[in-house]
Amino acid sequence: MKENIGEQNKNWELDQLQCLSLSSRNNCSASEREQASLPNDLKLRQSILKTWIKEFRTKFGNSSSISYIATCHRIEFYSYGIPPSELKAIWAELCGQGVLKADQFEGLDAFKHLVELSSSLISEVLGETQITGQVRSSYEEAKDWELLSTPLLRCFEEALRITKRIRHESKIGSGTISVAHVAVDGLHDVFEDLSDKKALVVGAGSMALQSIERLMKLDLQSLTWINRSREKIQQHPLSGYCEIRDFEELDTLLWEHPISVLATSSESTIVIKDRVLKAKSKADDIFRGQRILLDLGLPRNVDERLHGVDTFLVRNVDEFRDRADSHSSMRTKGLPIAKQIVQAECEKFINSWNHWNQGALIAELYQSSQKTLDYELSQIELNLGVEEKTKIEYVVKNVYAKLMHHLLESIRTLDESEALRALEALNLAWRQTDSSWQSYQAQQKPPKSRPK
């Protein structure tokens, strides 16, 4: 029976490493990225990916691998041993034809892209740490679900190792540079303890999303999210961490939450002093204490006259921008160092890949040659005595071991490309080998005479 593609090509070919990417950087809108996303439900996503990998391994061999990464700004698939056209086709069948516009990276470019993504060199916020966690989670998810073969698994391990080096040596992740992050971090200046506090976020743009992500790390009592279009935020991956309420409840919700972040793109004020004061009587659970309104909108979302009224404290975007700009400058200084590390590590990666490839080919060579050797030894005439048979086996195995040792020592004297070609040729020869003992016996038997 003919072997499948994966079994015929056990050596690791770097151009089999692929990345398909839909991101805000290649003008893919938020709605297009949402359409291209796999379900947030973990069990459903697992079912889809395991069905896909089963189909791919049936068609292209057991080396086929796949990993899915989804962030606020990008949807990406990393794969090994799967033709990009096949992956795009099955992705489009589930999520629509919009996925066909995905950027494609191959081989070393795909690995470099993974490193730059993991170390947040191509993120909306330079040096952000959250993306590293998302890449690690994607890798661990794919590994747990048995979606990875060794080549892609090694790529993720190397990318995460390089990311750690970049952060340590370039300091590119030092300081907070997002205005939203700076604003949220400033809550510690107002509240000593946040564990009993509820927060409200208004809006669905990048500033609002960054605020939610930062608030999620503060161990708050609860997080509420509203937007003019409720449907837009209900479909967002972050909605699973928030209580979704109606935008019409805004004025009363301000009384019920000690922390409110307003980050809409509205051209007019959405929080008006008189309207908020009237809503106090309608609030279900008024917070007794200081309330802070973080106004991150431009134009401003909050009526500045509300500052100091009752227990409201209003802080606007200008208060946070200088601090964010200072930290941004600090990170930018580390960018040249980070790029140098990426370049040097990519060059090392090629050597490592060839080394891993040799290891895989050597393992295959031992496996196929040992299989043939064992079979030939099993054909020794059964009427031989145990002692004679043992001696023959000892001599044959000893000769085999010495030949393999000298063969591999000779291969190690070759350069990388020559060594790979030699190992590929040897493996091809062993895969073509039939039972030489049976062939020899057949050749020794005289042909049967035909009946007259």
C-alpha cells in the first residue's frame, strides 16, 4: 500500500511552516475579524480544531499541526505540513470568504512573525505583556488537544524563549504606555482596596477594550460593560468576563459603580450633570463613597461641571497622556536592541532547525534499518541450534552497530546541507528495501519445469 505524504517525508522542511494572519495592520476591520474568529466556547473550539487536524493528518500525514491565536487585533493560524490553500478553504467554509484575504508567511518568515507577535513588536501597544500570555495559552491549548507535532511545538518553545530574552535585554516591556492602562493604574491613588469595588466601562473602541483588559487584572468585585450597540459588545470575546447592560441605564449605573471608565467616540457629551443628578433617585444600589469617572474620550464624554459634585471625581485623558508618552519613549529606545535579538535568534533558529531535522532523519534511519535487520535475523533457519543462532545474531548486530557508528561519524564531517541530503538518500534507500533474504532464497531456487 502506498504510504501517505507525511510518512514519505519525515524530515522537517522549513517551508512547511506557515502562518495565516488577519489583523488591523492589514486593514482587516473589527467586524471582519469577529466573522473570522472560531467560537469562544472552549469545547466547541476544541471540537472544530480536532476535527480539522484529523482530516489534515489523514490527507497529509501525522506531522500536520495547527494552532489558533485570537486577540483583540488579530486572528492567526500557525500550521506545519498543511498546504495554506487547504487551511484557508476549511476556514472559509466555517467563517466565510473574508478569510481569503489573510496575509501569508512561510518558513523563516513565519517563525520571525511568531517571535515578533509574542514579544509584542508588532502589537498595537509596543511591548505589551498580555499578548505573550495569549500566545502561550494558544500553544498550551494546542498541545493539550494534541494538535501539535514536534516541528511546530519546537517553534512555539523557541519563540517564547526568545520573547523572554527580548523583554529582559531590551526592557521593551517596561512602564505603562497605554493611556487607558495609565488611567486604570491610577485608581490605586484613590482607592486603597479594590476587591470590593464595581467598575463600569462605556464604549467599544480600543481605549475601552484596553481598559477592560486592565481592570480584569485588578481583582474587582464585578465589571459592567455598556455600549450604544449592545449587540456589538455581546459578540466580543471580552463579554464573557463582564455583565452586559443597556446604554440607556448609563446615568443610574454611574451611581451604582464607584469606578466608571468612559471611552466612546461620541461627538457630544454623554454624561450631563443635571441628568445624572436626576437619576440618583432611580439607582438600585447607590455606592456610599468616592466615585471616580475616568474620561478617556476625545471629545470629552463627561460634563466637567460634574467634578466635585456629590462624590464625583472626574479625571480626563490629558492627565494621563504625559505619563504614557514618557513610558512610550522608554520602550521605543529598546526597539533597536529587540530587533537585533530577533535577527540573531532567527539565524540561530536555522541551525537549530537543521540540527533537529538531522535528529529526526537519524531516528528514522535507525528505525527503518533496525526493522529490516530484525526481520532478516528472524529468517534464520529454525533447525540451527540455539548456540549457533545466538552467535550469528551477535556477529550481525555487532557489524551493524559498527557500520552505523562509522556511517554517522562520516556524516557529521559534512556541512549541514550535505549531511541532510545524505541522510535523506539513506532513508529513501531503506524505505525501498524489501526482504533481501527472501529475494536471495528466491534467486537460488531452480525454476519449476513446465509440464509437457
